Amino acid sequence: MAKLVGMEVSLAVAEAARLCDTDVVAAYPITPQTHIVEHLSELVANGKLDAEYIPVESEQSAMSSCIGASAAGARTFTATSSQGLALMNEMIFIAPVLRTPIVLAIANRALSAPINIWNDHSDIMTIRDSGWISLFAENGQEALDLTILSFKIGEDPQVSLPVTMNIDGFTLSHFIEPIDIPSLESVRSFLPPWKPLVKLDVSDPISIGLLGTPESYTEARKATDNVLVASKTAVDKAFKEFKERFGREYKSVETYRTEDAETLLLTMGSISETAMTAVDEMRDKGVKAGLVRIRLWRPFPAEDLKEILVKAKNVAVIDRHIMMGAPVGPVGAEVFSILYNANPRPKVKNFVLGLGGRDVTRDDFHLIVEKAKSAPAQDIERYELVGVWE
């Protein structure tokens, strides 16, 4: 039987990076991810992790250092949030094209303005189209497991892409939870030393990241997209191997009480556990509600999700980000797209809630299900904000 350890989730993410034998950590503090890189600095200073710890002057420098380290063949990790991710943005788009499998833990936090340090998903959505693989955790155990899986997936020789592992800021990052920490030996067995496809070597000089002229730029971007889409196979394979090794199961899309559900909630992140409780309450009242959770945000698991959603009458898509000027949110846009030609096609309504750390309650999910059931049947309507002051 596993021995559970009470641990802050941020520290669990750092412990996962230690278990993965990370070679380089380039770090700059920003709330609410700071505890991750602080703990890593302690692990390095105390000799518990044999790694180069680079205290850089900004998040842009952090990602620049990570790209250089990964290109040189080092297993590389960093973490950030919100405006820090925005400052990394210039380098974020470079990493996938250079095929550098960096792992980036993001303690998701609202983007300014107004200044806000609490959770929503506006930061991760700014790099939605960058080419990074993107995973979402719902609790502390998943945060540790998915950090390990991020290295496994990103370093797959058929992939070699960077990965973001997302945890909700404060809501998850600063909570103490019981966590099963696997042994160092079991993780090293699951995650062997990384063998890069190509790497910078002073004894055999090469150049990477050169100018992309109009004759080559399109092909480079398309090649990256092709690899990202194909990485879904590696993700599913890694999830299967993880279950065989550690006994915990992950899927690109996960469900809860969906077998006979008429109305499905669709969520990402830690609010999914609140939604589960709400589904149980609705079931006790005879309401046929169910929950679908997106574990893999990029590459988007369109076929897996479509197969589940078409079985319902109503789908309530939850976004935690406003896509300014658009009628729906980013998750809503994906769902409307994949269901456009579906037959049968459920009625879909898009909701936005929990922005800037506003509480998301069980009552919110009760209300959303009722609204989804009574919504008109048009294909696309503007998202509805939940919990807004009147």
C-alpha cells in the first residue's frame, strides 16, 4: 500500500522534477508558481538534485536558457505564471520548432489588467497556438504524475516537443494534499536518460534556429504542426505505460457518470472535482448530468471528445478565459468546430466563469446544467458569464 505524504502541490511538482533527474532549471519567481522553483533551489543546494540552477533576470531569459540547455542535450525544467508567461512569449514560440522537449509547469493565473494574482486560464490560452503539448492537472497527485509524464511524452523520439503542465494557481498550487511519491528507482526505470535527436556540440558544430525565408517558413511551421498532431499517439502510449507501472490511469479525455447522461458538463483543471460533487447531487435529484474533463488540451483530442459528446442531448462547455471579440471561449470554439457536422449533434451552450479567482461553486454547476437544458437550439450563441454581479 502506498505511503501518502502531506505536501503542498507546488513542492510536489518540484519533487517530480527531482525524481526525473532534471539537469538544468532556469528560474525566475512569480506568484503563484514561486514555491516550485524555490523548492528546486533548495534541492540543488542540499545536494538532493544534481542540476545546474540558473537564477535568471527575467522569464524571457528563463525560457532562452531552457532552449539553449535543451538544445545542448540537457533535461530541462522551468515554471511560471501569468505575466511571466507573457514575458516568455517571444521564446515560447521558438521552442517547438527547434524540437526542444522542455517541461514548463504553469500555475495558471489571470493576466492583467486589472492586476490580479488569482486563478483562471487566460495565461495558458495566450500560447494556445504555439506548438507546445499541454496537459491539465486536477489535484496534487495528478500534478506530480503529469510532471513525470511531461518528460516522458516530450522526450519520446517520435515527438521531441516541449510540454506545459498546468495547475490552477493558489486553488491547487498552494494547497497541501496527500500525495503518493514514487520511488526514485521506479521513476528512473519509467523515464530513461534522454537521447536528443540532434544537439549542440562544440566538437561537432552545427547551427539551429536559422532564418526562415518565405521559401521555407511555411514548411517549418507545418512540420511542427504535423509532429504536434501526431504526438497524440505518444501521449496515449505514455498514459498506458504509466498505469502499468504506477497503477494510476490517465486519458486524454476523462469522464464521470456519463453513461446515460443527457446533459454533460465539460471542464478543465481543478474545478472538475467541484463539478463531480455537483453531478452527484444532481443525480440524487434525478437529473441525468455527467462530466467530461479535458486532460490533454494540445494536441486537441477532437475524436476522443466527439465520440463522448454526441451521445448527450446537451453540452455545457466551461471556459475560464474570454476570447476578446469572439462569440465563444477557446474551449467552446473547439467544441462547436468538432460538432459542426456531427449526426446526431447535441445542443451546445458555452459558459465563462471563475475569472480572476472568483469562486466556482456546486450551485454554479447546478445553474449551468439547467441553463444548458433550456437553451435555444441554435448552433452558436454568445457565451454566458456565470456569477457576474448585476
